[in-house]
Amino acid sequence: MTEPAPQQPIKVRMKVGNVEFEIEGTIDQCNEAVGKFLATVTEKLRETPLMTEREAAPPRAETCKAIIQRLWEEGWFSTARGLGEVHSEMARRGFHYDRTAVAHSLIDLVKDGILTREGRPRRYQYTQKRPASTPR
């Protein structure tokens, strides 16, 4: 009678998702360990939802004028504000528009009767002409 030849040890390295593992042993031992591991991972994946739904981000104003109008609706212009203050407040809230775009939008809102402008050129102060809740 002949003895079966001893099995050579092998190394198996696997990566499933963000889990990586390495097994060393005989072919039979590695087969068994990999089978158990894959069965466990498959079972866990079935139990765990793959993607969770995120809350939708609140809609953001798209135009410079709309952002300034939102400031007005919040009553931010109840005290006089200069161009620099308006520009800084918009930047603080995450809206980075060119100063000239902000200046043009402020002029548009003055023409629309929402804001009023006082002072001299390059030093104008903008205040609300009427509260946001009052109809025209």
C-alpha cells in the first residue's frame, strides 16, 4: 500500500468589498475556510441594506438676485447694509459671487421696489423698502 502524498500548503488571499483576508493551509483546509467565509459574507449582505436613502438637500437659490431676495425675506436688510456686507454675508452662507454681480442684483432689487439705496456712489447703503410680508 502506498501512502497518499502530503499536500503542499498554499496561500489564498481574497478581497470582498472592503474586507480582505489571507488563509494558509492545505487545499482542503482553504476550500473549507473560503466556503464558510463566503457563506457568512453573503448572509450578512442580504441582511444589510446596500444604500441608505439620504435626506434631500434643501433647494438652494440659483441666482445672485434670488439669494439677496432671500436675505430680504429674512429681514436681513432691516438695517442699512453696504455692498461689502452683502457680499460677505453671501460668502459666509456659501455663495461666492463676484462683487459686480452682487452690485447689479442690488440695483435690480432697488428698481423692483424691494430695497432702497441711500448715500453716495461707491458707498451706497441698502435697506428694505418694505417688509417681506407686505404686498406691493
